[in-house]
Amino acid sequence: MAQDNKKILILGNGFIGQRCVSEWPRAILSDKRISTADDVLALIDEYRPDSILNAAGVTGKPNVDWCEDHQFETFFGNTILPIEIAKACQKRGVYMLHLGTGCIFYGDSTHDDGKWREHDYANPVAVYTRSKYAADLVLSTLPNVGIARLRMPTDHIPHSANLIDKIVKYPKVVDVVNSITIMDDLIMALGRLLEQRGEGIFHTVNPGFIRHRDIIALYQELVDPRHTCEWLTEEELVETGLAKKKRSNNVMDSTRLEALGIRMRPVREAIRDCMEKYAKAVEVK
């Protein structure tokens, strides 16, 4: 949990920003539109935060394929704006934690275990992933800045951005191995990074890996035994026109996070706990 006596300004009134502000007592979620460093300086001078969490960004609607046809909007939101925020934070001496993505990695790394490390050069393909990686390359050179890369946020609270809600709505699903990020663990990890003012890149994923098939099986076991879907390969996803470009699938190593004493639960333990809570939340609704 973020320290109760520290004031955190959250930029980005979306899924993750809203979840974090609900858990952190002294956090402030700004709903003001920002586009320049001066806009951010005004917010810093108004709220006097100890740190800023940048949860703003462009993912596209209904999905990242939107970004393929809206390159300038995507690069402004995911590359230029984070740099402008960092510029303001550097000027005021405020620590900045930026939310990155592990979607910049495609397939296995060159390491023997196939996992991607924080220092590895990425191989982004889509406009969205290139825009996010471009920001990482710049921000990772700055002092007093941290980058938390997450993968497919998965939550016990139903939401359109929740991986559970995403995959169960599709009649056809790709069965691949991935790292994922459980929201309860992410909120804890972000809070600890803000406390410690961690600099550089941190992979904020639950240790281990999981297949979409495993998540669907848990959903069938704990939420809806009647749920069914068809399974596709990565190649079929593009060949059938369900996606414009190949999606990112990978497994990430989180050594730098653990070096700070920040440990997220093993993925299979965390996903079962998450799905059990999700089942109760759906029942209440």
C-alpha cells in the first residue's frame, strides 16, 4: 500500500487510475485534460504531490487495432504526453512512476528460459506497442522516474478493460502462454514503488505463466460452467481478419521488482483467488 502520509497525484481517469485511487487514502485522481508540461506544472502547483502516477494513455476502442489507423493520436498519448509529464516532474523534483506495457515483447526472448528481462531490447510490431516502447526508451534515461510494465490486467471487479471480461466475451480465443498482472498485486507493487521511488524499468507481472485456456477453465469452474468458446492459433487470428496485426504474447521476468523486496504472488495462486472474488462480484450484480 502506498504510504498514508504521502500524497500521490494520479493522471489518467481510466481502469487502473480509478482502482488505485480507491485503495490509496491520500491519492488524488485528476480528471483534467493535459497536453503540455505547463498543464502538469499547474496540477503539481495546485496539489503539491510527493509523486505522480501516470496511468494515462491511448489503447484504442474497441481494441488496439484502432491505433493502426490513428497513429498521431496514439503517439501523442503514449509517447509525447509521458515525456511532457516527465519534463514537469523533473522541473519540480517530483518522482514519476509511468505505467508501461509488456506488450512490447513478441514471442520468446533470446535467454535460455525465453523470458524477457527489463534491460532487453523489445521487438514491437503494432503502432500501440511501438508508441509505448518509444516512451520507455526516453523515460528510462531520466533520474527520479520509474516505469512499471504490466501485462493484461486481470481483476476481480468486472470491467471492460479486465482480461476476464475481455476473453469471455469472444466466441473465438487464442490459446497462448503469457504473463499476466493481477490487479490486487499490481496496486500493492505500484504503492511500494512509489514509496521507494524506484528508478528504471520494473516488470510488474505475477511470477510464472498461464494460458488463456487455463483462465477459461477457471471461469467455467467458478463462474459459469455453461461458457464455451472456440480456440484459435496466433496465425488464425490475423488470417481470419479478427485482428489487423499479430498480438503480443510473452513471458516476463520480474527480477528488478523482487530485488526491491516487492513480491507479487505466483500467477496460478493469484488468478484462482481473483476468479473466486470475481464469481462473488458477478453474483452480487
